[in-house]
Amino acid sequence: MSTGGITDEAAIEGHDLIHNAEVEEQKAHGDQALTQPDEGDEPLSTTKQTETGTGSSGGQQQQQKQGRHSTMDKVKEALHIKK
């Protein structure tokens, strides 16, 4: 008997497919990507700190956070409807 829905496995595979496509889009387009990294993931443009303590400073990280746009802002900008 069919329940009319999708299985958990199909839902997970669909989610993974979309997630992987978003990750590839972020890699290909960097800061110009229409998608944002998942919460908890580092933005692609930040540099990781090395063991010697060099890397991006707190000021640079703050500027990057301020410069981030929401996905909707990027879509509006791409469609030229941003007000």
C-alpha cells in the first residue's frame, strides 16, 4: 500500500543534492554567490589562522560580516529590483 509521500531516504538524498549544489555554487562564485554558507560554516572568503597566529584580523572579519548580503538581497540585485 502506498502512503503517497516520499521516503526518508529520498528526502535526505534530495536535501544532500541541493546542499551540494549550493556548496559548488559558493566555490565557483565566492562572495558573488546567490547562496550563503550554512550557519556554523566559515565564509569562503575568510582566511584561516595558521599555527603561528597569522591570518585575517578581527577588523577584517568585522568588515566581511558587514559586507555580507542576504540571499534575497542578492536576488533582488540580480533582478535589478533592489530599492
